[in-house]
Amino acid sequence: MLLSEIKRDDRFEGYLIVRSAEQRAAASGKHYLDMTLADRSGSINAKMWDGTVQPPAAGSIVKVRAAGNEFNGRMQLRIEKIRIAENQDNVDMSSLIPCAPEDPHLMQTEIIRAADHIQDEDLRKITCALLDRAGASLLTFPAAKQMHHAERSGLLHHMTTMLRAANALMTVYPRLNRDLLTAGVIVHDLAKIDEMDADALGLVSDYSVDGKLLGHIVRGVVNIQTAAEKTGANPAKALLLQHMVLSHHGIPEYGSPLPPKFPEAEVLHMIDTLDARLFEMDEALARAVPGGFSEKVWGLDNRQLYRIPDEE
């Protein structure tokens, strides 16, 4: 049962994310636990009338046994038992938060294998150095706070689908520089790890100071420079990658001060836009009824999308 489905007196037993938790004192002086708990359908206030229970940390996952309760016209949970989730519980994270549809470890392996197969030594050194810098954060990090691929492992999801699209396009346009386009796809958004503050669940609390003052495009250019200097890579190859990162949003209104100025940069921009827009469309259409229209999608110029009915 999702939190959005709970009604008064419904029984609930399962895993939830702690958004906030604290002990409070009632008018009678009795202490109780006041929490906001969440799953992928939303959040709910929860009370546990046991002042001896210590509040779990925000961002932790707990297993609860509870009953639905209504207070001032809003649903609550009345908690009977609560404990921190353990490794052996094998919690299905997709029930708690939006998650990428593929195993993050498999996606990471795919990305690392592609980087290792870059023939150009300078591009390979820079790309592998930036992947090493990202480290384990890449397994859970989202690609955005609210927009496309704002999901656990969303950055890997975005990179992997773009890499597959790039590989397909290179069979149609073999004149493209495979090493340059592969490197560009892998590194173009890696600085989002610097741009946002995200926890181990892949939930973004805010943009970082770095993100607010520089953003991932400028930070990405700086990181490429640093990686090239540390690895002794050819500055001319680093410059090509820097331009690809700088131009991958296409126009100044979207954060790129320069448009793409060579084919691989143009292809990077196009598949980045394609992947982002298709993700937004899929998300909106999943909430629409067949034969009906979605809500307005801000990231797609407030378009309402039509969901084509399934064939009978």
C-alpha cells in the first residue's frame, strides 16, 4: 500500500523514508515522536505515542507498523512499532523513491567499459580520471533536482541511454570521431555531482554553493582542465572536450555561452536534448489516461501531451 492510498483505520506495515523526526511534548507533558514519513507517492505525518523511542535520522529508512488516522481532515499514521531498516531486509527502493529502471552497477560497468575502450590515449586519460573523481557517488546520484532523470541513479541512467544513442548514430554517421563523442557523453554532466547536494538515497536537498556560483557546465570545464594537467593529457584534446561540455545545452538561455562548433559537439547537444525530452514525455504520459492528454509539462514549453491509446 502506498501512502497516498491510506484511509482511516487502514493497516500499514512496510518501509518508509524519514523526512523529519523529533520528540515533542503534549499539553499533558507526555512526550511523543512526531515524524514526516514518505514513499514515492508522497509524504504523511506520523505520530508515535511513546516518549522513550529516539527519533530516527532524517534520510534513514524505517520499517513501521501503523494504522491510518484522520486529524483535522488530513491523514496521519499512528505508529505502533518502528525500527531502522537492516541490510538483510533488501528494501525495494523503487517503492520509496523514483529509481532508474536498470541496475546502477550494470550501468556503471557499461560506462567504465566504454571509457576503457577509448583508443585516444589523451581522451581516455581525462575521461577515466573524471570517472575516478566521481567515485561511488555515481551509483546513486540523480541527474537533476526536479527536471529530467531526477531519480536515484538518474545521472548514470542519462549517461547510459545517451551512450547507446551515440553508438547507434555512429553506425549511420561513421565519419564521427567515436573516441571524442564517447568521451563527451561520459563527461558532459559529471560535474552535477559538484552542483547538487544529494544523499545516499539520491535525494537532492539543494544546489551546492559551487552549483549556485558556477553550475555544472563551468565546473565541468574546470574539472577537465584539472584532469588533463594531472594526467599529462594533450591540452588540445582537453580543449575539444571542454567545448563539448560548454556547448551541450546549445543556447545561452539554457546555460551554454557558445553553440556547438564541430560535429561531435552538435551530436552531443542533440542526443542530450532528445534523452531529456523523451524522459519528460514518458513521465508525463505515464500519468495520463489512454486517449487523453497529460498535464502541462513545464520542461517542454508547457505542452500537453497526447497519450496514444493501446491497440486492442
